[in-house]
Amino acid sequence: MSKTLIVPGLDGSPAPHWQDWWARTDPNAMIVDLPDPRRPVREAWEAALAVMILRHPNSILVGHSLGSVLIAQMLTRWSGLKVRGAILVAPADPLAGTEDCKRIRRFGPLPDIALDVPAVLVASRNDPWMSFDRSRDLAETLGADLIDLGHAGHINMASGFGPWPGGKVIRDRMLEQTERPSVLRRLLGQTGAALSRRAPLAGT
């Protein structure tokens, strides 16, 4: 079975983030160890992800926030990487101009060409790191299917993601879709509400 390579964003994805939960509960998934997540260097992150892709060809890449941006940039700039598909969750805009974006500015600008692998972009309508309109435009540019989770914040611990079974559902549908490409729209044509289900964080 294809591996699922989970790509964290700025500051990593420690428990109880859904990426940590996914890696711990899925024997076919692993988190990509990106150097110095608090002070990310684009070239170092690209090299770390490229090594993992080369070790595990035909994987599904699942990124969150800056990890989503890293995946999109690599797939549009690095030729020859064998990737089965990409799931981009809550991409962060490195050039949004906010105070929080200073640490990720070197990861901009966002790609402006389509990906050559099946892709899904999962967006929220109240994400402080990227507006929904910008997310929709990015999905169109990348040739990615857009999943609208409604008002889900940055789809992280602060907004209740925590365990997120919906992420695995998206991955499983992508695995099936890449085996039978003709059913792409049918498999990914589910409502965002159905995929937004997540288990509550401990203590909530």
C-alpha cells in the first residue's frame, strides 16, 4: 500500500494535532521530520521532503498550513518526483503581510501553475492564514478539487482538530481515485460537512 507522508507546518504538529494523531493511528503513515520547525528554511525543508519522497515513491502527501505550501511548491518546481497525490489542508499565504507571516515569507510566492498529480485543497471560511476566496483561487490554479469545511478556523488544535477522521476519508478516496481515474469527481464530490467530522479533543 502507498505510504502517506504527513508534512507539518510552522512550529510542527505535536499532539493533539490531527497530523500527530494520524501518524500514530495509521501504520502506513509517517510524519516528515522537517528541520527547525520554529525557524523554517525553505531549502532545508525542500531537501528533507524530497528525501522522504525518494525513499517512499508514489506516496500520498498530506500537508497542513506551511506544509501544504511546501508540497505545492515542490510539485511545481521539482521534476521527476513520483507522488501519487497531494492533500493540502489550510495552506498559509507566506506573503499575506501579517505579523505572523514574517517567519514564512521566504516560502512565497504561492505557485501559479497546475500540479501534475491529483490534488485536493481543504479550506476553511474563517482561516486567519488565508481567506476562503484566496484558497478557492489557489485550488483553481493548482487544478485541485476544493473541499469547503465551513467555519473551521485554521483546521488545527485551536479549532478542534484533534483527531480528524475526515482527513483519512479524503486520503482513502484519493487512493481509490488514483486506481480508477475516471471516478475522480464522484469520489471527491462529497459535501464539506461530511468530511469535517473530527473527534473532540481530550477534556472538551
